[in-house]
Amino acid sequence: MAFSKKRKLNIGVLGHIDSGKTTLCQSLSTILSTGALDKNPQAQERGITLDLQFSAIETPNYLLTLTDCPGHASLIRTIIGGAQIIDFCLMVIDATKGIQTQTAEGLIIASVTVKVIVVVLNKVDLLPKGPAGEKRLQKLKKAIEKAFSLPQFEYVKVVTFSAKESSLSRPSPSDPTTSFSSLSPPALELVEELEAAAAAVLVGSGGEELEAPSPSKLLFLVDHCFPIKGKGKVATGKVVRGSLSVGQIVQIPQLGIERKVKSIQMFRKNVELAQRGDRVGALLTQFDDSLLERGLICSPNSVALLSQVLVTVSAISFFKWKISPSFKYHVSIGHYTVMASFSFFSPSTSDTLVKELEDESSNTATNFQLAEDYENIGDQLKENYALAVMTLATPIYAPLHSLYIASKLDIDVDSKDCRLAFHGKLVRALSPAEAQLKLFTRKNLEGIVDRVTSKRELIAANLFAKGADVNLFVGLQVTLENGDAGTIASAFGKSGKFKVTFTKDFSEPAPAKSTKVMLAYKKFPKKKGVQAAKKLQQ
């Protein structure tokens, strides 16, 4: 099958540091990119992967790009960025150590970004030989299957492998290509598992392969940029929307410039066109590449600068710290990570509404009524769906319906605590005026009957503090513990007591002294410059 016609998918290779991810990539790859296999001098000096690295497996039917993500906890921004450009995940676990801290964090990232995952128990050659080693391996496999049986995953496969034994005659940076048939038998078996996972990605709910994407404007996520002397600048990355072609005029929005595409390469082969899912390097006319380490390239004027955004919110259950609007969070969108604050709120049908807002084909986001009153849920965000106004400390260019992941990266990297707090989608850009939503907090106060003055009137106490401005609450409904509903008519003196009137006689048994009086209302924040104590609404 021609190179350009093969199905192309991107696989994120995640795992704890020293689990053997890079060696596994070497044992499986038939094509290496310019920076693959820790070619970076700093990576070689430190002996760890420091940045995203790319290689590919060219099979008779697929071109599978391997995105080798760093495993060190301090590089979580890079890991999250890499995870947002993948189609499914290859989780590498050291069979001699089992699940480690970054394995768990990688599992959480995978559960947010993909539905298909292959788990590789690597370094099985280091386990004891014989029945003892086999028993230990089977016990580990059961534990892994249990840990990865999350509802977010539609396909999970656990396999065993020895990357070191399979990488001895694999491609190197000095000889970056080799044939698929030269893979070792264990590597070929693992590639078969990856092809099965790729098929699971491509199959829709109806059992047929997903249709080719309809034409749309270009979105090209850039992860590296470098110059070629006398020719221009090369931007490498993944086409996530639309297509990229030779001669096309594209925009680099963060630089405010447009440039022409001079040529395109896909793993060392020249191509005229790159489509959604393709990983390519695009040679552009000259610009200062030092200003574009990571970012995006798009069709002119197709991506807006975002400062305040309506977003959906789903809490990550493994995050054990309080989620509060008083905190700032590290927000990762594509390859950007910036600080942001959130105002969390919940409409009455939040779970249904959130799904509709996240549907790119729906008009729900456009029609969403920002002028309505919504409940401020403050720090009561749980695993249920919610909405929020996200305010970015630094505005960024990003397309709507992009995934974001909010983290607390100031938590100690040596801690075993999950740092990923919540995630969601960007659904609507907001103007400063739109971002000032009318959020209320539900309040419930309780007092007692002081005395009954008639069959339809009583004096209540202990609901408001002494000196409180009871007039603010006049007209609001209160309920007695027998179910009778009355209205606050006026203050009674200055001690916090108040008069309550009823439209009909009290039910039996009639209220007596110390009968409970309950008030439920919505509290809105003060407007700046207004001295009134509270704005109330039933």
C-alpha cells in the first residue's frame, strides 16, 4: 500500500522514568525522526528523556507514530502536551517494580485523553526464571488489569515484552530506517497488538470504520521548530484539523505573521499534502524560529486569542486536595501551560448540558444564556459535571472545543499525591461583560417562633443577628416545621426579630413558642460601589 494511503495514528508512550520507554520505541520503530532515541546531548548526559521524541512503525497497512513522553515528574507539562496529540496510549510498566508514581499519573492522563490503551509489562527478562517468576508475572498482570479497568477506557490489553532483547539490531540515529520484516518476533507480536488497538480506535459505535473527516480549516500543533540554513524554518507537529499542502499560506497567530509552505516531509518522505492525523515537518519561509518553540499554525484568522472562556468541568477522582475558586491552577491546552483562575457554577441540568456543550456539532454553546442566574458551587466541586468561567493569566491562541487539563504543579514532585485536578473542554469565548455571570450561593437560615399574635401572624426570632437589616429580607417566604408558608412582613424592633404574615389560618397543630422557622434564599455578591448589604432572590 502506498505510504500516503496508509491509516495513520499517533501512539503516546507513557510510563515511569526508567521503565524502558525509549528502548521499547527503538525495538519497535522502522523510521526515526531527527530527535528520536534521546539524541539530545542533555538527554544523553543525564540518561533520561527530556522532551517529546518521535519515531514510527510502518506496517503494510498502518503508519503508527510513537510519541515517547518523558517519565520524570518534573516534566509533567511536556507529558500532558504530548498526551493531547495522541489517538491511543502505550503504557510501559517495569515488570520488576509494578505501578509507580508516574505510572499512576500517566494512567490518569490517558483516562482523560484516550479510550484505548495497551499496557506493556516490560523487562520481563529480569524476573526470576521458572514457576516463581511466572507466578509473580501473573499476579502483576491481574493487578494491572484491575488498576486499568476504568470506565473511561473502551479497550484495554495487557501484554509482556522485553525491549532490551528486541532492540539489539534496531535503527539508530546514524541509520534511521529499516524494514518492517526485520523486527524481532516478539516485536512483531507487539505490533500486531498495536494494530488491533488502532482498529479499535478507528471503529465507531456502529461497527464500521469512522468516516473521513469533512473539510475544515487547518490546525497544526507544533512541538519543535528549527532552521535550515538558506531555505527557511521547519515546524514539526501533528495536523489535528483540516489539511496542510505545499504552497498554502498559513498563519502563526502568536507571532502575528503569515508564511508560505515551501515543502512537507512525513518521516523523511516528501509529500504534497498532509491531512488530519498526519505527523509532518513543514518548511516555511523565513521567521524567527526562537519565538516558536511550541504552539500552533492555522488557516489565517481561524483561531482566536482567548482570555476568558466558558468551559466544562469534570473533577479527577484521584485528586485529593480541595478544588476551590480561590486557588490558581496550571492549565494545559495543547502545548501551552499557563496559570488560570476559575469561577465554578452549576445549572439545574448540568450533566445533560455539559455533554451538549462539548458536542462540537451542537449549537448549545452559542445559544447558552449567560444572562441567567446560576448557582455558585464554590469549593463543592465533586466528580459530577459542572461549568466554569476560566480566566487565563496569559491569553493564548487556542481553538474552541480543545481539551484542557487543570493541575496543581506546585505540589511537591516527590509526593505521591495526584497533581491533576480536573479537565474539560473550551466551549465559548467570553467578553469581559459576559464573564461577569450572576452567580448565587444557596443559604438556609433557621430561627424559632417567639410568639403567635393572631391566627395568621407571628413574631419570629433567632434567624437574624442583632442589628441586621431585616428590611432586605422583607417579602421573602419562610416555612414553619408543620409546612405552613408565610412572608416576612417587617422587622420587629432592633433585636433581629421580625413579623411573619400568612394568607390563611395556621394548620393544626398551631405553631407554639420555639417552633422552627426556616428561610431558604439565594445570595448574590455585592456589586462594586454599592453599599447595600445583600441582594436577595427567592
